[in-house]
Amino acid sequence: MTALIACSHGTADAAGREAVQALVASVRTLVPEAKVVHAVVDVEHPQIDVVTAAESRRDDVIVVPLLLSVGHHTAVDISRSVQAHPNARQTAPLGTHPLITEVLADRLSSALPDGWHEGDHVVLAAAGSSNPDAVRDVEVAAGRLRDRVPVPVSVGFASASTPRIGDAVAAARAVGAQRVIAASHVLAPGFFAGLVARAGADVVSAPLAPDERIATIVAERFRTAWHAG
């Protein structure tokens, strides 16, 4: 049996851990043909190096990053653990999949019970990375969100990249936005979700997980890699 290692960032936040565990449980239901195990790259245990080493001794391994863009964790931490084992592979992260846009749009709808107002502006609030490919991934998500919502959408980052979320919020107000909504482009409650919440937006949508559609993306990433051999 092939092992699917669902690899998240890791968090000290209890709600964030519960959200990720619920997501992994959904993946386990959707992918009965695989042994689904969880690993992290930071903060928690078990770490990805340990899990990949253990699982690759018994099975082929496919690591699916529970991350929304490429960056250090996918290109270095996960890649290093995969490259150490000939029977291990990794997939792309989740954030450029069209279903992410569907979840973002639903989170925004839930955060705006009275609907959209004239003068609204959305800041897609991402964690951020110094990797240019990660910035491009977020811009792809922002472009798709622009096609789904009737208001302007700009981008802000919690760290590593610019503009920072607070600066993007201020810039939106400077060009006339009357209400700024931060669309949380983070997977679960935790450190980065906290930065989004404190960045000064008038409304902040909830993180993306748990959601059955995200589990569907994980299953799709796994099966694509599995069938590719």
C-alpha cells in the first residue's frame, strides 16, 4: 500500500491542530487505497524527515504538502526528506487549485451576512514567502478570486513578502475603500491567521480548513502522482 503523507506546517494553536486533524481524517476517508499519515515541518511532531524515513521503509511514499504555495517548506524541508528516499515523491501544494477559490468565496460570504456593499475591497491575506514562485501562486489565487467577487481584490502578506497586509489595507482605504475585508488565505487557525486578524481590516474571513473540498484537492494531488508512477 502506498503511504500518503499529508504534511502541514505545524502549529501550537489547539484550534489549528484540530482543523488540520479534521482535514487529514477527511483525506483518510476519501483515499481508502492509501495509508494516510500526518507530518509537520515545524512546531509540532512528528517531523516530515522522521515520518518519510519510517514510511519509506515499508511502502512507496507520496507527500502532499498541506500548504497553499510553494516556498521554503516545500522546496527545502519536504524536498530534502523526499530526495533522501528513492521510493518517495512529493506533489504540488494546494493553493493554485480552483477549488481553493470556491472555499475562499464561501468564507467571504459567511463573513458578510449582509452581502457586499458599495465601497468594499478585499485583501487576499497570505502568509508570505521570499520565494518568487510563492508570490506567483498567491497572485493566481487572487486572479481567480477577482472573477468570483464583485469588488476589487488586492494582495497582502503577513511576512517575508510585500506589501504587508496592513499596508495593503491602508492602500485600499487610500483609494476610497469604505470597508476592507481580509480574505484569510491560510489553511488553519494559528500564528499566521492571528497576523491576518490583527492587520486592521474591518472584516476578516475564517481560515480555509477544515473543508471537504480541500480534502478533495489532497486526494486529487495524491492520485495524479500515484498514476504518474
